[in-house]
Amino acid sequence: MDRRDFLRTGAAVGAAGLGRLVAFPGMSLAAPQVPGQEASSSSVVRLNSNENPLGLSPSARLAVEKAIPEANRYPDAAREELAEALAAKLGVTADNIILGNGSTEILQVIVQASNAPQGTLVLADPTFEAIAWYQRTLTYATEKVPLTSGFAHDIQQMKDRVAAGKGPAVVYLCNPNNPTGTLTSCAEIDAWIEAAPETVQFAVDEAYFEYVKAPGYWSAIKWIQDRPNVIVARTFSKIYGMAGMRLGYAVAHPETARRLREYLTWDNANSLALAAGLASLADEGLEARGRAVNEVALTITRNCLDELDLGYLPSQANFLMHRINGDAKEYIGRMRERGLHVGRPFPALPSYNRLSMGLPEEMELWAEALMDFRQKGWV
């Protein structure tokens, strides 16, 4: 059996414990093409930004096309329609929904709206960098807390940093965490939220919520009706394949949502993104299709890493953090020479590389390159 057969067979048999790929009767692992849609001509395989390789769903593509004649109009009605659809899906009301230009705008307005003299921003290290980026021009003192040995948020240490501060605090919890793909105990987070005063603002980033399979994981949305100090951020960039269209949202207590809206860009979600988002929510097969392709890609990746005895973290997202031997920047450069763009360095984890999941055939190309690197003594 050659390398590609080994990787493909392992994926087909092992993906998510679901059995062979025929366990998905009538469902293609790739989204069907829309008439007139052409495949990308790029020779570069992009495995570096946690994007969804399936792209927009066919229904979202058609919705965008139909919305173009109205692109000269402001998107007020479309914003209301999407907020109502999200509220219905999540079991909340439209008053709980804040739409953003990607979830990064949501993180921006959280730190802006919560800014206070002697305030503290507490976050893990490493974690998604956007919220720390946005606070640079504000008055916060930033406290970065290393992850635990199990790559979870160190909740006790984060509590201690909050308690040591002189003013209100914003606590950023990315769960699953980016770049590690690992989970922090939801029960432990809940216990902190329940005990914390309202001067502690919790920003819970659930960008990868739809990919999680682990038992004992749940959303922090359960808190938003009773706790004005809990905000949950989500995005259309990942499972819905809309990273380039910039559409995200938050779920929060109505009073908190009102306060956050005061900091949003006016008419921040464009009409084409709103049309795509609404169609994506209505596509019943979209999330399952994305999860299935992601699980096959993860299995191919793990098979390769296992064969090469390169360790990796237990990802619950659409990327995987794995060990490399040698210099990280050199490894990234060598992969680029093969037409494979892999993740950037993370200083807190210098011996790891974050690999985004592509299509199964793209992961096979990556695996073949990594095996070739091993033969050359590079990894």
C-alpha cells in the first residue's frame, strides 16, 4: 500500500468513528457546484488561516447572486431578517443579537465598551490575538496567563489576575481555543461566571462551536438572559465558509447588546454577506457536510503524524496543532516551496505548527510533503 492509499484508507475507516465514507448515503463530502461556478485555479494549498475549504454553500452563492440588484440599497431590512433567523436558531430574541463585520468587530466593541481606568484584560497565552490587538490604544493593563499542562485555560490563575487588578476586568475565553484547538471545562467556566461580580465582563469566543464533538461541552449562551456580564461571540467564517464576506455576531443580555451596538460601525454588515448568511442558516445539510469533511481531513492528518511519531494536541476545531522537529520558520518556508501554506509561528509554542484542515486531497498533499521532509531529515 502506497502513502496516499494508506492515508486515504485510514481516513475512510476511522473518520469520527462513523465508519467508511459510505456511512454518508446520498451526501457528497464536497458541496455541489453552482452552474457557472469555476474551481479555483490557484496552485497554492492554503492550510494556514482556519478557513472552510468547501467555501460558500450552493444556496448561499445563489442568494448572493439574487441580492446583487439590491446592493445599491442600505441593508437595514436584511439585518433585521438575519437577526430574527439567528434568534430563532439559538432560542433567544433579536434583542439579544449583535451583528458584526466578522466576529473580530464583536471583540473590538467588547473591549471598547468595557474600557475603564485601571481596567484589566485577562486572556490565555497563546490564544486568538484580536482582542489584545484592539485594546492597545485603550487604558487596560493586559495580563496573559499561560495555558495549563493540558492546554486548557488556567481558570484559577486567571481568577487570581482579575482579583489582583485595581478596577473592572474583561476576561477573554476562546473555547475551543485558537491556536491549540483544545477545550476548557465548561463546568469550571460556569462556576466562575456564577461567582463573579458584574464588574468582571466575560467575552466567550465560540468561533469553532459547531465543530466540537466532545461530551461535556456546551455554549455559554445559557447565561445571557440573567447575566449582563456574559457575551458570546460567534462567526459565519468557519462552518459556514464565509471568512471573506466578514459576518459575525454576539449573543448577550438585551441591555448589554444595546450598549455594544453604540460602538458598532454604522450599517456594518453588507447586504451580500447578510443574504449569504441567511441562506446558510437555512441550508440543513451545510453544518453536517462541513463536519464530515473536517473529520476526514483530521484523520488523514493524524494518520500521517502517528506514522512519523510527531505528537499533536486533541483538536476540537478545523485545525490541529502538531509538533515539528527543527526550526518553525524554516519548516514553514519549506512547505511554501511545495505550494503549501501552513500556520504562522506562535511564540508560546515554538515547537508546534498550527495546521488548518483543507479538503482530503489537500491533506494528502501535505502528508506526502511531510513524509518527504522526514526522509530528508528535516522533521
